[in-house]
Amino acid sequence: MSAQILDGKQLAAALRQEIRRDVEELRARWGIVPGLAVLLVGDDPASQSYVRGKQKASTEVGIHSVVERLPADLSERTLLERIDHYNEDPSIHGILVQLPLPPQIAEDRVITRISPTKDVDGFHPWNVGRLYSGGEGFVPCTPAGILEMIRRNRIEISGAHAVVVGRSGIVGKPVAQLLLRENATVTICHSKTKNLEFYTKQADILVAAVGRPGLITADMIKPGAAVIDVGITRVDGRLVGDVDFEAVKERAGWITPVPGGVGPMTIAMLLYNTLWSAKRMGN
Ligand code: GUN
């Protein structure tokens, strides 16, 4: 039997509708318009395209978005000053510095300069800590999008064995933590894991987030599993995931396509985080 396709494009559109309604209510009731500042340093084409997508989606749901495009030779000091400016600006509820940054700028100094109360990416150590300690804070957008997708498709997390392949700070580690919080038994695999398929074959929920096209093949899957593909690699101008989609979909219970799976959810969760931030500051 063929797997059910987890359509991120459709789900993200539904989420954006919900967010748009909430944004409108916030404005009508309290006169608050959520504001998002995006800082883009340099002219990397992929980053430019992501930022355009974020700006378009923000505007569509009624979020006020400011995009600052800064030159590639920008000094770290100037970038930190721009962050300070938005930290102080009461009309801005979310600040996002698009990564990667040019080599003269230290990523960690930039991330820690963003006020944790405006860190809609959830990358600040304060928010990372909150995720692990169980408190309230911003959850990084891609892991949050994955969880939303699993929940809304009523895939059972509690008691499931979730196997996460990849241990990045942006996806692997936080998604493992979110699944653990939802009572999954979690295994994290990575590039040094011996006998990867020993683990993947046990997964009721498999999250692949390494960026190696075709790494996960059909023989590595437990029949009926939920397979979430976070990998996006450009191969001959096409976006390719970590999962051999055509073969795996014949064995899995659920599967995300690439593109149109996790990707659209990431932006929807950024909008959600910005809305949440505005609601919280308004209170
Ligand atoms: N570059 C690629 N993905 C991301 C992301 O989620 N946030 C930021 N700030 N930069 C990115």
C-alpha cells in the first residue's frame, strides 16, 4: 500500500489562514500589529530567496515586515547596532538574522545579541535552554513545523519510537527534544552512527535531517512508519530530500514530499512565532 502524503503546502496554507484571523483580531481588539524585522547580509541567492518568501508570507497574513538588506562587507559592529535598534523598537516583535553570515561576523555574538523575547528563530541560548528545561519560549521554526505536521495528521507520538537522523542545532537536536517532550522514545543518529539501518528500521517516526540525497532507502524503513524528510539538497537545479521518496512511499505509512513537505511549514511557524511574540508583549 502506498503511504499517505503529508502535504506541507496545504497544511501551511491552512495555518496561515488561522494566523491571519488571529492577527486581525489582535489589531481590532488591541491595536497591535505584529512586526517582524529580517536582516539579510550579503547577496547569497538561496538566502535572498528565503527572505523573499518570508516577507511575502508575512505581508499576506497582515504582519508588518521590515527587510534590511546589508552589504556583504558589513562589520559585525554595525550588524549588532542594527539588532540593538530593533531590540528597542516597540513596533517589532520578532527579529531574524538570515544565516549563514559572512566570515567576518561571528554567528554566536549575533544570535546572543537578539533579545530572547524577540528571537523568533529560537536560536538564542535562553530559548534553547527553555526548550530543554520545559519552560515557555520560542521553538525553532522547522522542528515546530514538523511537530505541527505530525500532530495535525493524528500520528501517535506518545510511546512511539522516534529516530532522528542528524544532530544540528537548528533541526536534529530540537526536534528530538520536542518529540521527547511529547513522550516518544527518542534515538538520535548521526554521521558517526554505526549500522544506521539497525536504528531506522525500529522507527515508528523517522526524521531525516542530514542533507544527503537518497540516504534513507526503502529497506531501512519499518512498514507503516511516518517518514519526515527535512533534507533539501539542490541537484541539477532540483530540490532533493534525504529519503528515496518513490521507493519509501510504497512501504511507509506517511511520508513528506520534497519540495512541498516540511519547507512550507517552516515559514508558517515563523509567522506563528511572530504572532505569539506580539500577543505576549501586548499582555
Ligand atoms: N538559514 C537557513 N535556515 C534558516 C533559519 O531557519 N533561520 C535563519 N535565521 N537563517 C536560516
